[in-house]
Amino acid sequence: MKCFVTGASGFIGANLVHELVARRHTVKALLRPESDVRGLDGVKFERVTGDLLDRKALEHGMENCDWCFHVAASYQLWMRNYKPMYQANVEGTRNVLEAAGKAGCRRIVYTSTVGCIGLPEKVNGKFTPTDEMDIATEAQMTNHYKRSKFQAETVAAELFRKQGLPIVIVNPTAPIGPRDVKPTPTGQVIVDFLNHKLPAFLDTGLNWVHVRDVAIGHILAAEKGRLGDRYILGNAEGNWTMQQMLLALEEITGIRAPRLKVPHWVALAAAHVDEGISFFTGKPPKAPLAGVRMAKYKMWFNPGKAINQLDLPQTSPKQALSDAVEWFRTNGYVGK
């Protein structure tokens, strides 16, 4: 298939391009002039220069493409002005999906987030992971990133429902693994751990999944996904607390995991101060308020639908962590 990929320089996007090419698909990648393309080293693709708001570049780039993967998004937990985030995530999504429909793409896979899935609630002392049927409430839209992605997913659902565009929505959980160039917030936790810069942790929980499985899940969604449906791309055994993840890293690396658990109210107070300083300096806070607020919840999800309907691979979270550690060490993220 001839594939068009937005966000190809990002963590998920770069791994998706590698997986597509490995399966002998051809790739046209939408990249801005200043994009860091280290994650695309060693893979052959055609570069299309432009951005999500450049409708002409999108329509021209998608000519004769069979599949479109819209992975690109503005993912920042702190900005002085959030208008560009909404333009990229909401209007950019509309531009890409409509351009793909106009180009006649047979499958359009939109990368959303589990931030659009309802969060688990504690019942009898236990959290039950949620699935695609659980809709996030307005109260759970605790930051601009989640709100913008929720609005973007609504756009995708409406374009399927009203215009019949062949859209499948995927909702990745917390990917880890190779080619995390930036790195992502979860990748940064691993980098800080490896550099002995993680003295404490918050009591939170994520669904950890290998980024390769997420990339393959995108391809499976194009091949097998039911139009208009959404699929959680996660790991059935990946619902771990932060402490569990750090202890797994300790076992993999031999580096002692922190034992100090920071109370949420302490982290929240520190984040308020940090963001107040950032407002005047313009420098992003080390601990964004949005991230601390999200950490209050156990973000645990059930990927059973993707496993059963798409045959989503299930690489163990420990292997994903091991692969991430190896990549960060090999690529100069870890000091001597």
C-alpha cells in the first residue's frame, strides 16, 4: 500500500514508518522543515514538507495514497498560549481527515489518546480497567491537551458518521521502547532513572505498552479495524503503578529504584509554584501542573477489543522497558 503518515518524526510515528516499510509498504511522510528526523534513520520514505494547517500540501501529498495515518499532534502539558495546540490538534485533524477523504484513501487511521477514554473508578478498594465503551467526562478533561484531543476525536467521529469517511480511531496507552528521540514524558522518567536523577515518585498508574506493538496496531487497524470504531492499543498485563515500573527498571538495570513516595498534595503545591515562575520566565516547568493532576489517577485500561479483533501483539512491559533502556544507553541519553 502507498501510505501517508503525519507525525512521522515523533515517537509513535517513526516506529510506524519503520514497521510499514518492513512490511513493504511505501511511505510519504509529512514533516516540517525543522523536524528532528533521527527516529527515521535507516528507513526509506518520501518526504512531504508542510504542516497540518497547510491544506494544499496535504491534498497534494495524499494523491494516489491508499492509507492515511494521522499520528501528528501537539503534545505539551504547559504553554503560555494554548491556541496553537487547538489549531494543530482540532483544525489540523479536520484538515488531514478531509484531505484523505478527498484523495480517496481507503483507510484513514486517526491516532487519538486514552485521555479520551473514561478513567477507572475504585470499587471495593480495586480499580477495574476501562475500555472503549467508557466515555471520558468533562470533569476528566483536566488539561488543554486532553480537551483538544477530545475535540479532535469528536471531529473524526463526525466525519465518519456524516460524510462516511473510512476512519478508524486508535487510542494508545503509554508507549515505551526505541526511537523516543525527544523523549516523551514517560521516556524522560526512564532517562532520569538511568541518570540517577529520580529521587522520588508519585503514586500513579499507567498502562505500559511496547511502542512497536502500538505501531503494528495502527497497521492492523488499517487492515482489520471496523470503520467508525475505536481501539485501545495497550497491554493486557501492562496496568502497573509507577512503583511497579521503577522496580522492574531496578531489576533490568541494577540501579536502585527510589523508595520515597511524594504525597500528591505536596507535588501539586510545588507544581503551582513552578508554573508561576514559568509564567514570568517563559521556560517550561519541570513538573507541569497538568501532569501532576493526571498523576492523581490510575490510568489503567483494557485493550481486549484490539487483542481480539485486531490480533494486537502483546510484548511484555518488562521487555518494552528493557528495549527502551538499551536504546537510550546506545544513543547517548545516559551519562557515564
